[in-house]
Amino acid sequence: MIVRAASFEDAPTVAQFNASLAEETEGISLDRARLEAGVRAALEDPAKGRYFIAEDGGKIAGQLMITYEWSDWRNGFIWWIQSVYVPAASRNRGVFRALYEAGEREARAHGGVRGIRLYVESHNTRAQQVYERMGMKRAPYQVFELDFVIERP
């Protein structure tokens, strides 16, 4: 398995994976034009986020995006894992582990990164177990939001 930075050629697959992720985990259909523009924006400007792609046998087997939060408490960055998706045919084959470990290695090598976080749907216990197996701990926070774009069912 190879983990690499996503390229512009990966944009259609990344957008499709994100659409599948939203449908599978939250039961929502994303506006495809907005989604594709958002993927392209991140690929054009790494300050917005960076996508990592896992390839298995030359085929894209999963993705992960890193975004950044400044922590004044830590005087450094928290890297957020987002847009994690592994298609059903590639699950249980170490794809997420490869993506996560590549991201963690890069975060540790960066020097200014103080930690890694992610959020997960409260009902997605399978994903929560995976994150715990990777050594992540539950944070004492809950996420609140005011979303101006996506309406939830």
C-alpha cells in the first residue's frame, strides 16, 4: 500500500468519496458542484487542507484530509483528520491505518504540530473503536455547530 498526497487528477475520486461518506454516515446528499469546488479549492491551496490518498495495487483505496487549527494553549497547531473514506471493497485491509500512520508521521516531523484530532458521528461505534485502536483517546468535548449550508435530516 502506498500513501501519497492527492493530485488534481484525484479530484473526481475525492469528490465522489466525500459524497459517499456524507450519504453513508449522515444520510445527506451534498451539492455536487459545491463539493467539487471545495475539493479543488483545497487541492489548489494547501493552507485550506491536504488530502492523502492510499493506493493498493495501483487503485485508490481510501482518502483522508488534514485541516489545521491554531492552539494558543499549546502554541502550535492541532491537525484535524477529516473526510476519511474507504470504499466497502477496501475496508478491513489496513487502508485507514496506512493513511493515519502517514499523517501522524508527518505531523510529528513537522515540529509545530501539538496533536491530532478528529470528530466522528456519535452512532458510528465501529469507527470509534478503530480510532481507539490507533491510540486516540476520547476528548472531553462535544461539537456544536451553526451550519449555513447543509441541512441535516
